[in-house]
Amino acid sequence: MNLLVIAPCLLSPFYVYRGPKEKEYETARRLRALIGELGDGWQVLAYPCPEYALIGWPRAPASREVYEKLGMRERAKVIADFVGRVLTEEKPEKVVFVGVKGSPTCGVFHTSSSDPERYPYRAMQEFFYLSKEERLKRSKELVEGQGFKLRPLPGILFEILMARFPGAVYVEFDKGDIEGSLKGLANVLTL
């Protein structure tokens, strides 16, 4: 048996911090179709969303450093323990982890970065009361206002996973390049 370990927001767009936009719907639809092509030799594990587990939904956009300050590392370790238990018990021949480019927790090779001392932490609670349209607008304002940058560094969870499971294959899904990401993943899965 082979195991595909995937960020839950890639399969269900409703986990995305602000709520789904068209690229999240398309990503989920196309990834589910790709997974449907896998043979009986594959199983899929969508681990719990670390950001949802820590903050809930909806939530304001935040960087890796902001999540570090909020205690994400401990939450991520619990999720990594869960994944590790599955790997220990199921003993898959091949393990492929799929994360999200730019995610503060699930970025594989790229994460978002900002100054955690300048972050308006009250925005996390404010998001709960905003409509989807208001969240989309406010998200854009926060991202621009905080000067989020893409850094060549894994997100918090993937930093832990890569240290614990160095023999696995790691794939970063870029929602800005859905077609290229799907082709790359299909190659890794040998479809």
C-alpha cells in the first residue's frame, strides 16, 4: 500500500482561512478527480487542518511567524504524531506528502513571512463576524498591510514532518499554477 498524505484544504476548499475563491474550488475538484484515478494500491490521509485546529474558521490571514507566536508548533506536533502513528501502523511502501505553496503551516518549500510584532491579532476574532465578501476584502487589506512575503522555507507542520519522515516524497501544490501542480503530482504518483 502507498499513502498520499494531503493538506485538507486542497480537497475541501472550505478550510481556507477566508473561505474559498474560484481557485480553491478548481483545485479541490481537479485533485479529487486525480485521486479518483489512483488504483487500489493507494490510500489517502487528509490530516486535520492545523490552522483550523488552533484558531477555528473563518480566520484572518497570518504568517508563519504569527502562528509561531500563537502556539502553532505544539498543535503541529500533535498532528505530526497522528501522521506518524498511521505510518507506523500501516507501513506504506511509498509516502507522498502534499502541502500548499505559501501556507504558514503546510507550505512545503515556501511559506508566508511577516513581522509578528506588527500583526493586528484582534483581526483573528473579527473574521468570525464578517460575511464572505467582507472577509475577502479584509484579507486582501491585511496581506498588503502586513507586507507578507514568500520565503523559501517550509511551513511549521511541514518542517516537523520533513524532519520526522525524511524518506518520504514531498510535493508543493501551487494554487497559482494548478495545471503545473497537477502534472507534477501525477508524475510523482506515476499516473
